[in-house]
Amino acid sequence: MQYRKLWLATACTGALITAPGAYAQSVDGSSGSEYHGAEIVVTASKREERLRDVPTAITAIGSDAIETLGIRDFRDYGTLTPGLSQRDFGAPGTGTVILRGLNTGPQQTTNTSAFYIDDAPYSSNGFLSVGSLVTPSPDLVDVERIEVLKGPQGTLYGASNLGGLVRVITKKADPSSFSGMAQVEGETLAHGDEGWAARAAVNLPVITDKLAVRISGFYRKTAGFTDNVATGENNVNSSTIKGGRIALRVTPTERLTLDLTGFYQDIDNDNSSGQDNVTGTTRPLFGKYKFSAVDGTGGSQIKYRSVGGTASYETDAGAIVAVANYVKTQSAISSDYTDIYGSYLSLIGIVPPGTQTIGDLGPNMKKFSAELRFVSDRIGAFEFVAGGFYTNEKSRYPFVITARNAAGTPLPTPFDILFRSTSFANYEEYAAFGNLTFYLTDRLDVTGGIRYAKNDQSSRGPAGILFYAPTQPTSTSFSDDATTYLATVRYRPTDNVSLYARAASGYRPGGPQNSTLLPPTAQTVIRADTVWNYEAGVKATALDGALSANLAVYHIDWKDIQLNTLFGGVTLQGNAGSAKVDGFELELQARPSQNFVFGANVGHTNARISKIDPVAAASLGAQSGDKLPLTPSWTVAAFADQKIPFSDKIKGSIGATIRMQSDMPSSYPGYALNPNIKIPSVTTVDLRAGLEMSPVSLQLRVENLFDKLGYTSLATNALYAGQPVPTNATVTRPRAFILSATANF
């Protein structure tokens, strides 16, 4: 079973639209640096800067922290990062990234936060792309750091990052020296089975200081722990994740650097971490970690393929940087809709009792992007980044619901196909951007930024079937433009304190309605929704970096929100309201000695509707003042690690992490088809112990020590009000024991 109810809400909406921190701070106190001391440099502003000097909220997690804390998936670092959450579908590679609470709930079809690997955008921008179903989940075997940028980054990164973006920065080939690593890992779960992983990377200088190749690969079999009571199968939600990357660096001259990369990853999920609950409650229907779904449903396959290149030429005034990337995403998701559609169709006599309804869907994308920019050095009192950007994104979204008897045989035509739609969409964008910083003094500077973007969109869909009724082919086109802005003031009263204020805007592209069932009262063109983020922050260190703190306080105005709305009995998109978000993000760290580190991250998010169209309010059961779904008001993460030197060559370590997520709404209070349920708060504890015997290290981790059952999403999604369908939950992993061995050379 895939998290089928939530898939259904998003899938049907998309089909109708398109149918016919501070984890590791350095000894000198720079927030977000490597876990054991070296200062981190980030490129979030498209120039290399120390994280403590960047006047915006960024949580950066370095490779040392990734390894020490056992970070493997989005969930692992999402729960450690203030302001970051996910609409979770319960399987690697699926779900929707949520930053600072900017999401509209289970029916959201397009992204409000972006995802990058290096300079390659992996998330789609097109209004008709239905890209919110997938969250890239690259294995973190050969990663330099993860950067989470909070708030809109519209001037430098363009569209569809209303809440911010996640960047995974990979390690580059190094022509100066040979190096490598190999790791094996095994895990066993309470209430589940066993899993294992193998990872390796090698850096090969071909011509010293001129040419190098870096090759990495990974294979991971995750342990399953959910049981399908309908088929009698146990531990069905295991996943196989495999892939590799090759990176080439050429430095023909001291001024010119060329980087070429190729990456592929396959994620094969046998099922999802779902649990059926008593309708409208958090009580398990069949027992913990159990659900019921017909045979052959619930799996998903996601494939990523990408190639890219970056050329950087250093001039006397700065760097000319040219970037080009091609990303291909394929997905196939199977879900059981029997308790929703099969039971209803049987009840009204259209199909025989016991009819199964199976959904198959999968957004696919091919995306080419290119950017040319100039990153200046400081020239007198000025420095700037300016450039142009182009992207061409082609999307395909097939969705079919088939009907079959209890033996799995399709019903006779025409009752075998309940719903069928395939849409094709193209999104093309041109943009020009620039950020200019003026230093009033060496300690006081201001930055202004602007980006102008123009996009052209088109879509077409062949004839399909909508609830046994034929639909006609559709074809639409749409053009729009948007301008985003940035203004910051930064003041550094001392070398150890940086104060900043920031105002930034962002947008998510609009697009055309192209359903063949478009009612005459429906909105035919959806405008881009926009945000303004107002933020003030401080980054400070004390005691020679032994203490450090980052604090950001923000207010967001979100206008023209793209909400699903009921028009004439058909669910469609519409610009239906406004929202406000207030919050803060605090990251603290203390390092009283070289062998001990303690830190805590706290996030508070108050995201609520401030205005809503009456028709949308009636459809969604939402009113002004209601919280936006799936964002906890509070998140807290605290960690501590102690190194224990046994000798010059042998060192031990022990550590712990505590994560707390407060309760949050699953939906809107008055939504009849997906009633709101308060998702309970959850607190988990992880322990770890390690032994370093250079070049080999061993680590034992216990995750979710007290075996807490936690929910990340709840959804009922009935076809009609009061339909007796179970509430489906996405659950957290039970207690896990993980043993890893790593060799570095």
C-alpha cells in the first residue's frame, strides 16, 4: 500500500487540472561548519562566503556531521533543521518539501520549496507539472554539505521557492591527491526485518594538479516494518536504493576550472510506511504498523538521471561562471483505491461487490537549465553578482484507475477503466538577475537585488476517461512574467557579531485551467502566488568560538494562494486567499573542549490563513485564522557528542540526539472529505557510540531508543462526506540498531 489516501487527493487534483545549523559549528564559531571543527564555506549566495557572514538564515550540515549523526535520508536532516518539514508519503523519494510552513495541504500539486543538487534544479516549476509528489533523496555517501536556505531566494534562484530551498553540495574531484572511502552498514528494526548498505568513493588524480576523476557508488536495502493484513505479508515497506556519480575536474590553467558530473539513482519502494487507523482518529485499525491493501499495489519506482557541467574563469575583477544541467526524473506509483472508489461503485450498483480499484500514476520530467553569471570581487566599495538564466522543462503526467474483480482480473469493457488521463506540459523560462552590495564601511553594508523572469507554458492532453465518461483532447497555452526583489542591511559591530535585516520576495508560476469539465464560473487563468519575507537576525560567537548562536525572526505575507477549490462540483485550482506566517529559528552550540560538543536547534512556526475566498472556504472547510496543515508549531533538536581518546591512534566516542515535534493539523477544521485530525506530538531519542582506529572506524547507533510510534501525516480523503474509509497514517520508523564500518584512505 502506498500512502494511498494522500496520493489520491493529490493525484486526482492534478488529473483534474491537467485532464482533458547549526549542527556543526567550528572552533572559531562559524555556524553550520564541520562537526569536528573546520570552518564551513557556503555558496548559497552564488559566491563563496563563510556561513556566519551571509545575511540570511541558513542551516548547513557538513559531511562530518552527516556521518556522525547517521544522516541518510530527507527525514533525518529534516527533523534536525528548524523550519523544515515534509508532506510525507512514507517512502524514500516521495513527498513534498515544506519550508517555514508554506504549503496548502494534501491537495497541493506544485512546489513551494525547491531542491538542488549542486547547481542543478531537481524540482519542477511548471504549473501543470504535478511535481509536488516527489522529493529528491540522493544518498549522502559523497556529499560535502547540505545547505537549507530559509525564506524566498527569488533573485538568485528564481521561481517556486516561496519558503526557501534545499541544496545538496557534492564533493568535487581533487587533482592534488588520491583519497577514498568504503563503508558497509547493517540494520535491524523492532517489529521489522533487517537491511544493509554499501557505499564507496575514490578520488583519482590523473594529472597532478590538472586533472582528476571522482567516482562514488551506493547500494542500500532498507528494512521493512509494516504489514499488509489483506495479503498476510509482513515487513512489506522495504526499499532498494542504488546509484552512482562520476565527477571530472580539469584545471588547464590557474584561472580556468572545468567540472563535469554524471549522476544516476534508482529508488524501488516495495510499499510505504503506512498504517490504517479507525476513521478520523489516531487509533490503529488492525494494530501498530498494519494496513490492508489488495495484492500488487503500494509500490513506487523513482529514477533520476542527470549530467551537468560548470566552467569558471577567474579574471582580475571576478569570476565568469557558466553552468548547464540536464535532469531526467521518472516515477511510477501504484495505489489501492478500493475502499474509496470500489466500495462506492459497488454500493450504487455500477460494478459487482468486491470490485478492486487500482490507481497508477507518476509525474515525469526532463529539464534543461543553463546559467551564465559574473561574480565580482570587491571593487572599491562594491561587489555584485549578475547573470542570465534559461530553463526548458517538459513534463508528462499519466494517471489511470482500473477496476478488477477479487481475483485480479480486469472487469469487462467499458467498466475496466474508471479514470484515464495523460497530460503533457512544457515550461520555458528566461530570466536576468543581479545582486549589488555597497559597503558603507567595512562593518556596514547594504545589498539590493532584482530578477525579471518570463515564462511560456503549454499543455496538451489526449482523449481520456473521467469516471467512465469520455473526455475530449485539450490544448492550452499561457505566458507570464514576474519580478522579484531583495534588500538587506548587515552590520558587524565586532568580528564575532553580525546583525542583519532582510526583505525578499518570491513567486510560484501560475497557469491555465485546462480541464474539459471547466464550469462557467471557474477561474480560467491562475495567477502566480507571491510572498514577501521580512526577517531580522543575529549570528554571534563568544569565548573564542566555544559558544555560538544564530537567531532569525521572520514574518511572511503570502498572497493569491493557489488553493484547490470546488467549482460546480469539480475540484480545480484557484487564487483563493492569503496567509501569514510568523516564527523564529534558533541554533545554539557550545564546545567547552575539543572533545565535547553540545547543541540545540529550536524552530517556531505560526502559519495561518488570513483571508480566503468564500467558495474555497466552503469547499475546504477553511476559515481565516485556521492553521496551514502539516507544519508543527514547535520543533526542537538537541545533540551532544563526547570523544574519548584512548591513545594516539585509538579514539572512542559517545553521543545522543533528541528530537521533538509538536502536534500539528492534518487538514482544515471543516473539510468534510478529509476531516482534520490533530497529529500528536512525538519525541524520539537516538544514541551512538564509535571507535576510531585509523583508517578504520566503527559506529553503533540506536535510533528511536524508546520505540515511539509517531505520525508524520494523517489523511482520510473520502469520496463523499461520511464515507466509512479508514484514516491512513504515515508512521516513523520503530527502534533501529545500526552498525557501520568505514575505511578512509
